[in-house]
Amino acid sequence: MSISYHKFFSLYLFLVLFFSSMQAFAGDEWRIAYLATGRPLEAVKLMRPLLNAIQNKLSDNEVNVKLKSDVVRQRDNLDFLIKKKRVDIVRCESVYCMGLLQKMPTLQIIGLEAGLDSLTQPYYFVVKKGAFGDDPPSLKGKRLLFGEHFSSGEDYLAKVKLVREGYTRVAFDSVGYEPNGADRLTALLKGETDATVLNDEIYQKNKDQLQLLWQWESIPYIWLATQNIGKTEMITLKSVLPQVSDKFFNKQLGTARFVTEQLPDLLPITEAWHVSWLFNEASQKQ
């Protein structure tokens, strides 16, 4: 009996130490989830240099934390991970992030990704120059091509602008989505669509061929901390993230640096989350 008891006690002690070490390791790991509804493999490729740079900066600041990233394709899946406390940090489009904050007030804003010279990025709603006889052109019955679905600048805010102009989904012949801006421009110039959304870089290079209808500003991405991140860890994150060099960002992300202090007014972004659903209502501009 004594041998069996000692074996049992040894096994019990091993299990206690094993699970304790597992919990200690989990505490030294931050799980970062980011939403990529369009092309997840491309999102991984674009994000890897940035996440590696953050990991290196954490090490430089003697923060012994391992970053683990997860690409999430469905918004409901990301909501589930947050509610189940299976993620520590969330990177998402600004309008969607503000929606999460409305639904889950325990989330906290760490900071945002911004352009090199500005906190916001301009977007343009355009038609091909000379394609419409009336001025300003009526979009009723036309074909629309938005950018990436659920994108703040290329989807949400575009719909908000259309709603304010009196348009909703039923006013148009078709509504589509194309995450690649160059492909949207090509479709417009070839007559495969009648109106589209372009970012600043593409618009400025091709504006001689385009007629601008509207312009707006958008914050591309916001980073949120779940309740798993404590006060001390938040302070660490806010001090480390701005140290990451802009060379690790990618132009396709539409961002160039981290901003964690003196954030801009986020009310328009919150408003877009509340208003954009009206685009699918049944009224239309006459």
C-alpha cells in the first residue's frame, strides 16, 4: 500500500507542477487576433514583418512575452474568442473595433495604426471622367464596386456617405466588393463598373482620368486589449508599440506607424458603425 501511495503522490505532484508550469507559460504569451475576411494568406504575409518587429521591440525592452497570432476570417468567430477570453489583443478595422467597444465595454483601446504624416487616411468615391452626362452625376441604376468587405474606409464610410446623399442598396443595379484597389481602378476604366472607392495613392496617380464625387477620412486599424491584459501590461504596450520602425509596415496596410497617445476623435467612426446598416434599407434617391 505504501508503494502505491508514493506512486500516487508522485504522480499527483508531477501533474501539479506540470499544469502550474503551463499556466506560467500562458501568462508569458500574448495572443493577437486580427480579422482578414478577404484573403487570409495575404494578410499573414503582410502582418508577419510587423508582428516580428513588435516581438523584437518587446525583447529590447526586456519584456519576456511571446506573441502568438491568429487570423480570423469571420467576425462572429472573433467575437467568440473575445467572450471566451481566448485572445489578449485584437487588431481590426476601426469601425468594426468601435462596434466591439459598444458591445463589450471591458475592451480597451491600446492605440491605432496611422499614416506617416496623418492619423487618418483619405478615400475617394469616383466615376470615370466623361462617363456621365449630368453634373453632378446620378448614381441611380448604376453599378458600384466597394473595396474590402467590412473595411472602414472602403466599405463602411462609403455606405454612410451614400446614405447621407439619399442612396440605399435598391437604388443601384449591382453592388460588389474587390479588395484590390488597382483591380477596382481597372474595372472602372474598362467600363466594368460605374463607380468605385480608391485610396489616396491610387487616386493621386490617376485623377486625370477620374471625376471625384466625394472624399472622406478614415482611421485604418485600431488595436484593442481584452480584459486579459492588465494595467501594467497596457502601459508596456503603449510605450513599446510606437518604437516600431515604419519600415516594417506595408503600404498595402495603409499604415506607417503606431499612435498610442493623443488619439483623434473617434465619434465619426462610432457613428459609421451605427449608420452603415441603413444602406440596406428600402428607400432610394429619386
